[in-house]
Amino acid sequence: MQHEGVIRLSIFCAVLAAVAAWELLAPRRQLTVAKGERWFANLSLVAIGTAVVRLAFPLMPVEVALLAQQRGWGALNQTSLPPLMELALAVIALDFIIYLQHVLFHFLPILWRFHRMHHTDLDLDVTSGNRFHPVEIVISLGIKLAAVVLIGASPLAVLVFEVVLNASAMFSHGNISLPLGLDRWLRLLMVTPDMHRVHHSVVVRETNSNFGFNLPWWDRLCGTYRPQPEAGQLGMTIGLKEYRDPCRLTLPHLLVQPFVKNKS
């Protein structure tokens, strides 16, 4: 675990580059606003969010998992399951908690105030998977730390979960084309871009669906799954109807957006 930072950064950069290249070679939709401005804002939010959580939390999830393991905290630290089974159960449990957290961020007004910034992106691409307000990141990390302790996830399970979640978020937000037959098959195992794109529709009932980032099962089990947008993948409008002016979606505006009344 001593090389956690290097591992995570390396995989982040590799997935970012791979999906970005895929978007250039086989885009799913035509972009509607300047890519450079969006990329600057979205990637700047990654840097700001990382700095904020490092200042706000003395321990990160892998370190908390190690502490919980040493002290016997959490359900899985009270069992003697085979290592692979324990790892799989921890990753699945963490993913379900992230699903529930995502639902809460949509339906609790105080949490939506911060999460809605993620939905103001007028296009979706690989960088959209990292477009989160620093306050939301802090809240999410607090929930994740509590979940790690409650579950008793091992440090390795937490590292695997963090890497897979981040990679799948970039993939599922990617503006990439997949053969429809492959997409239908993949949806049984993971969230695909066409599946998650529905969640970014301007239509509210579509926004409140397909909450999964990684595993697709929770939406089906909990009744929040919607296979396609009503207007189709190419006809749907992405974003929120209240935030349509690109000039008010620059980095400074995004950072203060939860604290000011929308004037657009």
C-alpha cells in the first residue's frame, strides 16, 4: 500500500488518455460547447478537490482500512472468509453504498445543491466523470470512510474499489461509441456510457435514474433503471434546464454555484 498514490495516478492517467483517444476516433455524440474550456474546468476541479480532501482528512480510505484491520473494526474483520471472497464482498458492498449515496445527493435538497454542479456539464466526456464540487467530495469521502470501517474492508479491497470506481466513472461518462449488441451484454456486468448518459438528460425523470457508476445491478434491483432516453442517445439534451449558458459554467462560477442563486 506504500505505492498507493503512484498506482492510482498512473491508472487515472492511463484511463483518461485511453478514453480521450477513443472519443477522438469514435465519438458517440457531437459536442456542443468548446472542449478546452470544459476540460480546464473539469480537470481543475480534480486538482482542487484532491487538495481540499488532503487538508480536511488526516487519513485516506486505504489508511483507514489498515487501521480498522489492525483494531478488528467492521463486519469483515470479524470473519475468516477466503481472501478473494472477502475482497469481492467488500468491493460490492462499497459500490452499493456509493449507489445509495448518489441517490441521496439527488433527493436531499442540501446535497443536491452541491451535486447539481456535476449535472451542469453541457456535454459528456471522459473529464465529466471527475467534475464534482470540492464540498461534495469532502462529504462523499466522509461517507466512504465510515463505510470502510463499518464493512471492515481490507486495504487491498479499498484500493481495488477506488481504482475501479474512478476508471469506471471516466469510462461511463465517455463520449464513445460501442456496438449496440456489445452494450446490451456489458450492461449486465458494468455501467456503460449509453446507460449512464441517460442520467445526464435534461428531463428530470431521466436525471433521477441510472445512478450506478460501476456495477449496474443496483438500478435494476431498486427500480431506478431506465434503458434509453425518450429522445434517443443522439437526440437527448444533456445538462440542467436552469444552467444553459456556457459563460456561467466556467471554473469560478462552478465553485460558487451552490452558494448563489441562478440568474441564467
